[in-house]
Amino acid sequence: MKKIWENKSWIVATLVIAVTFFVLILALESNSVTVKVNQLNIRSGPSVTYSVKAKVKQGQRLQVISRKSNWIKVIYKHKTIGWVAAWLVQNSSVQNVTRLSEATIVLDPGHGGSDTGALSMS
């Protein structure tokens, strides 16, 4: 009878380890992003005005630390911490990254006609 109980304990322990491992993998996967563009800039801050700290090739995984607006703070290769544009790791339609693909373009409609826009007082 003792041998049967030892085998059941071993099975239960194996299942607990397997479930723990699965949950850990799920947690890591949900806190990471995959580079979908040919070359991704990791910047020192959350804007294109910050310097490039590293360049990452397509297919690499980056661990997510936090998010700010449309930027994601990541760790690359356990040593480089920086920011990437969220739309370049979440949107698969962009393939080749340029300075323009990292930029945010804001349109200011409504000027023209009787609206002259901003006026200077100098």
C-alpha cells in the first residue's frame, strides 16, 4: 500500500510543478512583446526626440516594464532598458521603420475661411 501512495505523491508533485511552470510562462508571455519590424529603435525616453540606445532585429522578444501613452518601456537582453513605440510592436502592417514611422502626426483642422488660425501679437 505504501508504494501506491508514494507513486500518487510523485504524480501530484509533478502536476503541481507542471501547472506552476505553465502559469509562469503565461505570465512572462503576457508581459512581453515581439518585434514585428525589420529594425526597432530602443530609445532613452518615450519620444522620437530621445537618443537611440539599441537597435533590435525582427523576431526578438522584449520584456515589458511599463507603458506611457503610446510608448512601452522594455528590457532587452536583461541589460538594456529603454522605450519603444507601441505601434511598431503591436501593429504588423509596418515593416520598414523610418523616422516618420516612429513619429506621431497631429492634424489641426479648422483653419481657413473666416478662421485665420493663431495670430501673433508682436
